[in-house]
Amino acid sequence: MIDESKTTVKEDVEQDAELKQKLLQAKKDILEGRIHSTEDVLEMIQQGE
């Protein structure tokens, strides 16, 4: 079951500079054709990236 959030995604991004930076980087990567497989992403998460 998913709990109702007290904030919107927009509010979360505006309040969290690190989250905003990661989302902007992801958007840039997509626009530049740099995509990652699920396997790649899981490995990056395990390595703390």
C-alpha cells in the first residue's frame, strides 16, 4: 500500500538540491543518448554512485 505524500514532487525537488541535481543530470543524459540498463543502475547503486 502506498501512503499519501504530504508534499508534491515539485515541492520535493525545490527543497532538495541533491535530488534536483540528479534529476537534471538524468535529463541531460537522456537528451545526449546516454542510457543505462537496469543492471547498470543496480550496480551503480551498490557502488554508492
